[in-house]
Amino acid sequence: MDESRGRAMRFLKIDDIDQLAIGAAVLGSGGGGDPYLGRLMAKEAMIEKGDVRLIDVDEVPDEELVIPSAMMGAPAVMLEKLPNGNEPQAAFKAVESFFGKKAFATMSIEAGGINSCIPVYTAARLGLPLVDVDGMGRAFPEIPMVTFSLGGVKASPMVCCDEKGNKVILETINNAWIETLSRTVTVAMGLSSMIGLYVMDGKTLKKYGVRGTISLAIEIGRRILSANRQKESPVDSILELTKGYSLFEGKVTDVQRDLTTGFVRGNALFEGIDRYRGTGFRLDFQNENLVGLLDGKPCAMVPDLITVLDRETGSPITTEHLRYGQRVVIIGMPCAPIWRSEAGLKQVGPRYFKYDIDYEPIETLMERRRV
Amino acid sequence: MTYRLGIDVGGTNTDAVILDINDRVVSKSKRPTSEDVSSGIREAVEAVLDESAIDPHSIVHSMLGTTHATNAIVERRGLSKVGVIRLCAPSGLGIPPFLEWPKDIIPHLGRHFQLVKGGYEYNGVPISLPDRDEIRSALETLHEEQIQALAVSCVFSPVNNDHELLVREIAEEIFGKGFPVSLSSEIGSIGILERENATILNAAILKIASSAYGSFQNVLRAHGVTANLFITQNDGTLMSVDYARLYPVFTIASGPTNSLRGAAFLSGLTDAIVVDVGGTTTDVGILKNGFPRESSTAVEIGGVRTNFRMPDLISIGLGGGSLVYTDGEEVQVGPESVGYRITKDALVFGGKTRTATDIAVAAGMADLGDPGRIKDLERGLVDKASSRIREMVEVVIDRMKTTSEDMPVITVGGGSILLPDRLKGASEVIKPENLEVANAIGAAISQISGSIDGVFDVAAKGRDAVIAEVKEAALGEAIKAGADAQTVEIVDLEEIPLAYLPSNAVRFRVKAVGKLKKG
């Protein structure tokens, strides 16, 4: 059966990459880091190999194999020792021989940072389609925090590849061992490796993937860049697209960060301007933004998305770039519905991040605020 | 008595000052910057020499701040064809040089590059060993492509530059002695693409910078100023002109640095916000311990991404020449400006354009030109425009601060007359004497530095002994470069452990700074 029949073929072009990177950062909820290298890699691969076909989840046959791709390592090293270009090929060959099956497509694990663009690079290099889906619909700080975990999909077998052509397949008893062993391998490879993990079939992907993340990110990015050209604010248009809410407008008055845990934990304080004059906002983060409090009351919380935008340009500001004096709009967006299940909240809800509060959806909190 | 001469070549004006041995301003001048730069320098220097009537031979140091190199890059003017050798294979082949460079600069540089074996892992272990024959043949290809300068980059060359040095040695055999070669390890830090970009830019401006510095030196000599010429660099310290000829890219942010350093000197403050108001724009920066706070993000020069650290500045379109117009009830100031035509076009100077300067005169904040020409300006308009100007500056001051505490604000530049004596967020507003030539003073008081950058084994000698050794070496370098031994001090010590290495290798980068030796 040709499931793509009747559907217009859609291709990602080089010009879509900047939009994807910006839009993914909006969905990244303050996390993900600088997408610079991922953007360059995707563009270079597309210059050489051409456009990338973007397919819907429903276009992946149930029994076909999808291999998500990403990069792992120390950011400073990744910016110094650049890839060879053949890593995706080596990585996919290794996984394919493990399963005795060819890969049908690749996809993203998360939105935000370098890894929003790496799958485009992999797709271009290998001539594979990219599935319009990811495993978070946002960014999260830990490998197991993917919707696939809810469906019992394991990170193992995982493949790590370096620029020299070395490849290692890890088959582990659980995700904690994947974390430990892949770190050791990556250190030995010179602190940077190309990885493939959470390999699954089309049937599982249809059930547990967060659909439409790539096209949503591109559309958000397109709206931001085009509003900038018109010297207009893209905020309302982003909220309309994501069914989000404007939570606050104000100025950063303090940022505190604690790096001792290996994550960037901390909080930022804001003072209201214009219609929020006289009110205060506090944003807690651990790599990503977790909880927003307006005058002490929670108004959005993880796993819903909270993103800080520059008030003038609408560009997303990641947690490491927050600093005193910035004029911002803080927006909140509903997370993928699957995260709101009991199992989802157990894995990524406020209590997992040590908050003594029960999750309440942003829609409910906003409704209460209106009353 | 001995003297120092400071010159700042800005976009609009060339300023010069002469300072005596006690750092007092003996004379100052401001002349329009000329197309060829040199004649503007000549006029400004003639003016300060005439006014002070000192013997030019009693000038023992001359310092020049110029954005000549920056302008060459931004305006795509006089750039050389550059060939790039990158030691990286098998890594790095996936991202070639010149990716994401602005399209309009490529035809000026060509797009000549060769990626060869070499480079290091983060811990100093070679990724692969360089192959002399491969390098030779890559260089021969670039030679056939008739490149005019060579840029060499290498993975982790800031940790070990042996592979880059090898390329320089072979390049000398192929291109001959004296052929311009820039090594990335001498230009930048970790982040190969940004470092390589900066190295390519440096190679591209070697020729134009060298000839410009040569002609500036000739202008000074023609006026009897035989003192060695120093060029100011991004960090507020000096390079000898011979050194600047090899590393012109280090001057690209020297303009704002000189302004901030000049403000620190004139006010006697080391921690403050500096508001530099020119004819068209206002730059707001921040002083920490007497030096500019540097930006944390990547800086683009002429659209090319580099990893230079530049003074963290916010620029807004407000200056003495900014147009003042009404938009319904609102009054807008700038960003359009009459720029250098201010002395002809502003109302107080007999022109027909309503500028921010006219508002300042009408508000009684400045005494300039003919106040009779603005007596028809409506009071309401003057008030609104004045508060608009104040608000524009106050918002930027607030954005620059890292805490909500009030800080002293120093205003410099000719447009300082626009600013009131009180500003929100300012504990005080200081308008120092000679504020209009702050940049030239910043150049004249620049210090000289020496630095050490290398990997040391701390296991063998112990960490304390190694730190003492590298500090001593950096101080020695500064003194060798001309610093007064009494004044040199360590201003920066960066310790970068190269993790996972059994030998306990640590990379130290140390900078010492001191005043120039007098006489």
C-alpha cells in the first residue's frame, strides 16, 4: 500500500534551516544550547546532497525501521573537532546490520539546540527522508525523558561513531547503563560522537512520537524572521500557532545559576512593565525552564513549555543567555498530550524535578487567572 | 620634559592629544577624517604640535588608534586573495572553510582551501600525523591559484601549534621568505571555525594594514615625531607597529576600547558605565577594574563570525546630529542624523534642520552657535524631545547593568551636551574635562602587555611552582616589549586542565600589563 498517495511531497530546503533552528529553540523551553554547528552541518550536507524529504508519521509503514540521530559530547570539543561527514553512514550501517534491516528514515529526539538540525544533516547525507516528529516536543535534560520510554522503547541498542570511522554498538540492560557506557565511549572518541538510539518501527513511532514538531518549528521560525523583516512583533502569531499564552512581560532583575550538579540549575526574577507593572515573575530552570510563578503563584509548569522571548525581536533566549536588564515576553505553551498521562507526569512532571506541587495544565491555570 | 602623542582615527573625526609626563593634557585637536586617512592625521597632528609649541623630538611615544583594518573588511576594500590550509583530516572534512560567509566578500578573497592530515584531540594526542608531501602538494596547488596570503588552521592548535609551525616552514620553501602567513594559534582560542575565520581575515588585511601603518609613520616622521609608533589593540594595550603589521585583526575593536579607557582615565573611576555620544550614534559600555567588560557572544566583523572578545556595547541611533521630528503627539529623535554636516545643517549653526543639538541649546543645556535662531522652538516640543533623549539613554544604561544598583555614569564624546546632569540608574553623572577627545586620550594612556600561552606539566614541578614560573615569564615579556618594570602586574591568568591526561598537563594563558617606560 502506498501510504503517501494523495499527499503533496514536501522538501526541506537550505533556507528552512535557519527557521528550523530558531523555531526549535522556541520549543526548546530555554534548553538545547547554541544550534550554530548543527545549522552549519545541515546546510553543508544540503549544498552537497540536495533537499531533504520531510514525511508525515503516517507515511512510515508499520514494520519499517526509523533511526533517530543526534550528536553527543562536550560542546567546546564539538566546536573544535568537526565531523568528517561519513559518520551517519557508518552509524546507520552498524544499526542496520544489528537488526538485519535497512533504515527507512531518520528523526529528531528533541527540539532545541544542535540536535534539532543534526537529523536533517543525517537525512541529507544518507538520502533518507526525515520524519516530521520527535520524542519530546520540546527539550529535556536527560536521555530517558522521551515519549518513547512511555511505550517501553529502550535507548539500547545505541551506536556511537567517530570521525575516524570507529563505531561501537552498545546493548545494555537498561537506560542508565546506556548513559554510563556511551559517556565512556564518547570520551575515548575524543569527547564527541555521532549517535543513533531509540531505534523503533513505524507502528511504535505512530503511537508514541510527538507529531509535527519539525514543521511546527519551521513555521514558528518563519514567523519570527518575517516579523523581524517587517519590524513587527511575532509573539501573537506564535501564540496563535502553538495555542499558547502570554504569561508575562517584563525586565530581568536577577539571575542565579548553580553549576555544581552538572546541570544549570537556577532561577530568574522579572519585574513587570506596561500592563504587568507592579507585578513580579519568577522562572525556575534546570537546563530547561521548569516552573513560572506570577506574584508567587504558579502560572505554568513542566512538562508544559515555558519560553522567554526578546520583547522586540521575539527571538528565544536560552537559560544560559538570560541576564539582567533584558526586556522579555514570557510565553507558555501546552505540551504534547502524551506527557499529561500519569506515566508521563511521573517521568517529567513537577514532582520529578522535586517540586512539591501537583501538575496543572496551563489551560486550567490561565482560566483561573482570568477569573 | 617629555611628552606622549595620542591619535584616534574615527569614522567622522580624527582627534589628537599631547600629554605631558604627568598625564596632563597639553593640547588637543579635532579634524575631519579624510578619505586617505593620512591627511586627516597630518592635520590633527599639525594642530596639536602648533598649539603646544613643543619640540616634536621631545615626544617619546606616539600611539594610534585606528579602525582602518575594520573598515577594509566591512567595505571589502584592498583585501588580498587568501589560501587556507586546515590540518584536520579525517575530522573536519564535513564542514569546509568559508561556509556561511557573506556572498559579497568571497570574490575578494577567492575560495581557496586545502584540508590535510594533522591536528590534535582535546588532550593533545594527534588525530593523525601531518604528511610533509601532502602539505607540500596542497601548498603548490594554492601557489598555482595565485594566492597573495596564507592562513593556516589546525584542530586544537591553541593546545599545541607544532603542526601549524610545520606548514609555515614548508610554505617558506614554496612561496619564499616574507610571504604573508597567518597561523590560527597566534590569532584566536578554542572554536576552530571562528578562529579560522579570524585568521583568514587577518591574512586578507595584512597588505593594506602594513602599507597604512607605514604611511602613518611617515606622516609623523615628516613632522619631526621620531618616537616609535604603537597601535592600540582590542584589549586596550599596545602593539609595536611592526607587530601590528603581522596581526592587524587585533585592532578591529580598538575604537570603543579607547573610548572606555579614556573615560576611565578622565574620571579617575575604574567601575562605571560609559556613555559615548557621537554625531549619529551613542555607544554605551561598562568599565570593570578600569577595562571594558567584554561580550560573551560571538562577534561578527563585516558579517564574518569570529570569536574575538570585544567590549560589550549597546549602540543606539542617538547623537548630536539626530533629527527631531513629531509623530502625532509623540516626539521622535533619530536614528536619522545629519552626521558630520551638523556644523552647517543644525538650526543654531544657521542651517534648516532641527537636530538634537538644537534641543540641547534651547533647553539651556549647552551654549553653542546662535541661540537666536531657535527662539521659535515650542517649549512643549523641547521638553518632550529632552525627555525622549533622556529615556533613550536611561533604557540602555539599565540594560547594560548587571544589578539593579545605581552606578556612576561617565559621559564622553562631543554629543555629551545632550545629556542631563541626572539620569535614572546613575548614582552620579560625570562629564569630565576633555571629554570630547576621550578616544585619543585612551590611546595615549594605553599600556603594554606581554603574554604566555602554553601547556605545562604540573605533576613534575607542582602547580604553585609552575604558576610562579609562567607569571614570571609573562612579566618578562611585558618588560621586553617596553613596559616599566615598576608598574607591570599580572592581569589575567587562565588555567585550563587538559582532562583525562595521565601527565597532568595544564594549559596556562597569562597576561601581564604595565605602563610604557618613560623616556
